[in-house]
Amino acid sequence: MAMYIVDRLEESLAVIEVTEDNDRTHYATVPCSELPTNVQEGDLLTYEENVWAVDVQATMARREKLKQRFLKLGK
């Protein structure tokens, strides 16, 4: 299953980092109108049956992991 991360929001488009099962990464643009209204940069998304949704648990876990990495760099 691919992983989708919101890289950035640009006016009416979102740039999504897509990591495929084989670890290949590419970027795709998606109209913001197709995404949940509460989407933010850095959110992990799911895409099932033509519907995008924020994976809240995965987003929180990823943000915590990144926070811990930055804290380690500061020591």
C-alpha cells in the first residue's frame, strides 16, 4: 500500500509525496477540493474508493518520531 504525505499546499492544489510499495517516491498534485477541509502540510493520507482521508494516528506518530529526531540533534 502506498504512503501519501502532504508536502505542501499551493492555492487550489496540494503537492503529495507518494511512496510506493517498492520505496520509489514521486510527487503528484491533487486539487484541494478533493481533500478533507482540515488537511495540513505533513499529514499522512489514505486513498480508498476514490476518497482521500487524513490518517490521524499515523500523522501523530510520524510527527512525534520527527520531533524526537530533532531533539536528538539538539544534544
